[in-house]
Amino acid sequence: DTEVTQTPKHLVMGMTNKKSLKCEQHMGHRAMYWYKQKAKKPPELMFVYSYEKLSINESVPSRFSPECPNSSLLNLHLHALQPEDSALYLCASSQVFPRRTGNSPLHFGNGTRLTVT
Amino acid sequence: AQKITQTQPGMFVQEKEAVTLDCTYDTSDQSYGLFWYKQPSSGEMIFLIYQGSYDEQNATEGRYSLNFQKARKSANLVISASQLGDSAMYFCAMREYKAAGNKLTFGGGTRVLVKP
């Protein structure tokens, strides 16, 4: 069983809807991530939170709004999405990147399969 | 420019045989980490093995080993004694300590199909 839990597993939403994806981890990790993955493509980084502060935003459109309410939770708020935003959304967590040792793999959740109609 | 390149889009391998998945990377950072992940059709990303740029020995983890050639900037994954459950997409990924902080960048992936 994965130690990073994402809900819901599947989501279908219209272009005018507002929905949220949720992610939770209890591994004591202080870095959390959102990735977007289209079919047959690698995951693409969207956002990184370190110590509950947004540290990386990969020029993601404002219709995606991340939130990190505490060290265990990460949300992705969705509003006015387009059909091309349909994808698998993966949450991950890790130790905050240590300077030299580096052996801190990202632990991924099972993802939310999002379909925008 | 591509930071991580996986040149094999797909491979067939016979059950019980070994398979090597290629990965080359590009970085000017002296300190970095290389990771391999497995993604079955269910979608979860499973961490397999890690190699640090300062590690002198090649990493091994059960049936997985990493052939790390730093001068050539390659980090090939070797899966020994392939099993049917090894059929999946495999991604090579890199973290650069100084340049990109907590960012993990993935290569394009290699799809492996194990034949009985």
C-alpha cells in the first residue's frame, strides 16, 4: 500500500466546475509535489512545497491553485479547466532535499485520473 | 535541452532473462542524484533504486542494479531474471542539488514487456 494517499481516484468535471484534489502523507516529509502526467508521457512537475511554503511553480496556469494547509496535506484546487487538462495528477512527498547525500526519493500516491468535459 | 534521455521507447524481454534500460543525463552540477521509477499500468510510481553522483560503487537493490558511468553521464538500469510482473513503464529521473533544489526531472520512459 502506498504511503501517500490521493483522493479521489477518478474525477470527471465540466469546464465551469470547481473541484479539489487532495493528498495526504504521514511519513514526516516536509516537501510535497504535484505532477501532471499525460498518457504515454513522463510526469511533468507543476508545484513544489517545502516546509509548507510554495518553492517552485512551473509556470502553471492560474486555473490550478495549490494549497498546503499543514505538513501532511496538499490540495490542488481546480477551476475553469480545459479539456486538455485531462490527465493523471500525481502527488508525491519527500524529505526536503539534503544538500549532499541526496538519497531522498519521492514517494508517489496512486494519482487522480481527471477528465474535463 | 533534454536533461534526461531514454533512447529506447519500448523493449521486449524473455522471462528470466536480464534487460538493460539506457539513461543518459546532462548537468553541470557536481552534486546530483539519479533515480529509477517503475510505473505499471495502474499508474502508481514505484521507486526502484538511487545513485548519488559521489557514490563510488554502483547501486544494487535486489534484482535491480545501476550501471553508473559518471564520465559518460549514463546511469543504465539492469533488471536481472525478468518476471512477468516487471512489465511496466520505467523512468529515469535526476535531481540537481544546487540548480533545482527539490525538483525531480524525468526522462521520456521505456516501456518493457516481459514475454513468457
